[in-house]
Amino acid sequence: MKARVHVMLKAGVLDPQGEVVRHALGAMGFDGVEGVRQGKVIDLELADGTTEDQVREMCEKLLANTVIESYSIEMG
């Protein structure tokens, strides 16, 4: 069983990595990029029977800093 977790900074939290990417794209001639938000994707290989609630608990305890980050889970 697999799960994919998408972690992103919450709206309103400064994203310095995203700003570096936005600036670099502009310097490379890619005009019109007004904002970049950078996040991470975590792919988990799970034992059969692992529930989305268990993955949510993993996110809350380790995979995401829920003070400044939000996350979404895809089970499949």
C-alpha cells in the first residue's frame, strides 16, 4: 500500500526558497512568474491495512510542522 503526502507552507508564511526560485526564473528570462511556493512530497510504502488516520498521525507528529505547514494525503 502506498501513500503520498504533500506538504506546503501555509498561506501568509514567508517562503524564502520559493522567492529564490521566482527570482532565478526571472533572471533566466521567464517573465510573468509572480510567485512561487515550494513544498515537498513524501512517498510512503505502508503495510496493508494502514489507515489514512495513521498517516495523518505521522504527519502531525513528524512529517509536517503544522504550525507553519499544511498537508494533504493521497492513499492508493
